[in-house]
Amino acid sequence: MNLSDFDDRRELEAACHCGAVRFRLVLTDGLRSARRCNCSYCSMRGAVAVSTDLENLQVVQGAEKLTLYQFNTGQAKHYFCSVCGIYTFHSRRSTPTQYGVNASCIEGLSPFDFADVPVLEGRSHPKDRGGGPLTAGWLSYRANERT
């Protein structure tokens, strides 16, 4: 699949590592929504997330296998497969009408497909501060040309 295919408003297939949890989604703004966050939790999780509106994600298998994790304010809801432990998606504190979806769960997509990913300033959440930059920096991937 070509990366530009992900920018079409079409339904995509996604799953956790073991396949116990499967879901379908339509991206809100294609791959342009790809980002990471530097809050304490996301820094450890390390996933690239893309956006979908809440109504555009449907769990089609394994909803009972999803485990919920919440921290700090408890507003964001992070869902994981209870079998393999992979983060699948989360409802966002910053945009409650959207899910952030683990890009690696989407069929045909990898975090290594992104040359540069903006890292949002999550250590000081936008809802907790009165301004300042939203982007803390960028994470880059450069393939080894000798392989």
C-alpha cells in the first residue's frame, strides 16, 4: 500500500499484535495527523498516533480483550490488548471527540514510514496552561541506505 492511500477517506483495518483485538477506522486527516507526545506516559509508550473521530472507529473483534488504563486526571482512556499488551487506541483529553490510534496497528503502516513526526508538548498539557508552543520537537527516522 502506498502512503498516500492512507490519506483517502476510506476504511482501514487494524489489529493488535496477536490479533485478538481487531478494529476498523477512517482517519480524520489522513497521515497528516501523525504525532507523538512527550508526557511521562507517552514517552514510555513510544507509539506514533494518528487521529480518527470517535464515530469512525469500530471494534469488530475482541472488545472484551481490551484493557483500560487511565492516569493523572483520568480523562484520557488508553486501551490495550490484555493478551499481547499492545496499545491500540486512546480517547484524547485534548480532543475528546477523537481517538488517537497506534499507527503500527493499522494494516500496512509502520512508525518507520514517517520521516519526521511532530512531538507535542504533553509534559505541560494544553488544557493545563495558558499558551506556549504546542510542538516540543520532532522525531526523525532515516533508513540505513546500506541495507
